[in-house]
Amino acid sequence: MLKSNRLKIFVTVFLLAMAILAIYFMFKEPRKIMLINNQTIKVEVVNEASTMAKGLSGRNNLCANCGMLFVYPDYQIRNFWMKEMNFPLDIVWIRDETIVGFAVDVQPFDEQGQISRMASAEPINLVLELNSGWIKQNNVKIGDKLKGLD
């Protein structure tokens, strides 16, 4: 009887742990390793409206060579803002795998104290957010390629 109860408890705990892990991996954003100028970037890939709207809002930081890659199904002028951001960003505008522009050292608030806003100069399908200074530190230029896309 005691062994039977222990087995039931073990099976219940095991199944609960598996369910928690399944839920975690179901909602966890996928991560990819990308390259720009042979510099490795670990990116969170977001492609759903809810995760795109949140972006990096509310976070306190981003690791040194990490970023968030926004993947869109089409080519449009993309508008971004720094709502609820706690640190500045470099934003890279990308068409397919080619960098077509960027916004450097974008602060959460502009000179008038308003939430900073920016837009790509042309239709794009990818946006990469990085720590402020990453573009300059890694000598990123228009025409450089973002590698590692599947």
C-alpha cells in the first residue's frame, strides 16, 4: 500500500513537471544565432502581434551581444516607439538580409520628454533591436548582411 501511494505521488509529480515544461517551451520565444560583420548576436525572434507590440518594453537590460528580431510577413514602412523602455537601443532596418538603415542610440524619451518614435525610410520585413552603441562598436554599415536566416 505504501509503495503504491509513493508511485502515485511520483507519477503525479512527474506528469506535473512535464506539463509545466511543455507550457514553458510553448510560450518561450525562439532564439537564433545571427551574424553581422562576423559578430555573433543571440536574438529572440518575434513574429506575432502581441510579442511585437511588447518588444523589449519593461526589461531592465539586454545582454551584451543579444537582440530582438522582429520578422514580418510583408514589406512596409515600420514604425517603432520606445514605450516603457528602460534603456537606449540601436535599431537596424533590414530588407530580407540586407541592412538598409538604422537608428542609433535611440533614447526612451526625446528632447521634449515624449516617448521616442522612429520609422524605417523604406519598406522592410525585418527589424533588429540591439543595445545602444552596438552598431558603432561593430562598424555596421548600410549594405551589410544579417546572416543566419533560415
